[in-house]
Amino acid sequence: MDIDIIKVAARSRTTAVAGAIAAVIRQAGYVEVQAIGASAVNQAVKAVAIARKYLTDDSIDIICIPEFSEVKIKDETRTAIKLIIEPRYPEDYSSEESW
Amino acid sequence: MDIDIIKVAARSRTTAVAGAIAAVIRQAGYVEVQAIGASAVNQAVKAVAIARKYLTDDSIDIICIPEFSEVKIKDETRTAIKLIIEPRYPEDYSSEESW
């Protein structure tokens, strides 16, 4: 799997996004979720809350770091919200991948 | 100051909310931000991103844990998003308050 940014839209299904977040965290221990606009940001945040539940079974406690991010869409610069998702204590986390 | 939950509305100013988050984190090392509806959640997430910038001057690296939360408003139960805000490494953090 080669996902580093999950782009969330207003119509994205939260459980589908949550599944993707959980899968990438399990494999790589890091993922970024990007959303533009209030509805998309809302879906993204809900997806992270759901992904947290999915990952408790794996004893992975994820946290989220929100940042502003400039994104170019059709030559227009828009401000996106980027949610950086990581295990709370990355040093305790052993990824399947070599770093 | 005695704030444990900051309630964010769709019309809340992000910088004002960010200032409140930063102030409570500096004093108590923990705060919850509650938002109902996409616009309010969006404002809350942006406020956390801004509060992160404010707190870098204090060398405090905050993280955010989103959860669903049931809230009763006028006898109606609504689903809110609760953002738990904490320093990334609470054990490294010495609060002004006694715990």
C-alpha cells in the first residue's frame, strides 16, 4: 500500500475513511488526512474518531495534529486542513515496514 | 480560571477560541473543545491549529483526540464532537496547578 495523504471530501463516507486511516496506521504508523471546507473537515474529524475505535483492538492509541496547508487546485491556491495522524507514542510503535 | 470545556459554535472566532485553548493548556495542561455541526467542528479544528502556533512559543506541543459525545440540549440528545487537547507528552509538562 502506498498512501501518504488521504483526501476527504464532503461526501466521503466516514467509516470508509476511518478504515483507510486504520489500515495505513497499522502498516506505516503515520498518515495525513486532508480536507477542504467545513463539511469535509467535519467528515475527516469524525473518521479519525471512528479510526481510534478500530485501532483500540490493535492497542494503538492515535492522536491528531491539525495544521493549515496550502493546496493548489486548478491553479487556484486554497487553504486545506491537514490532520496528521500518528500513534500517541511513536517510539513505542513497531511498524511492519522498515523505516 | 475554571474552564474545562470550551464550547465552539459555527460563528465562534477561531483566534478567540485558540487564545482560550492556549490559556487553559498553559494553566491546567488539559482542555476539551466541544462542537456540534460541521461549521462548528471546522471552527474548532482551525482554532486548535492556531493554538498550536501560539503554544510553540511556550515550547508546548499540543495534540488532539477527537471523540463522539452525546449532549443534551433542550431535552434533545445530539451528537457532538469533543476534541480533547493535551500536551503531546503530559509527563514532561509541569503545570502551575497542583494535580
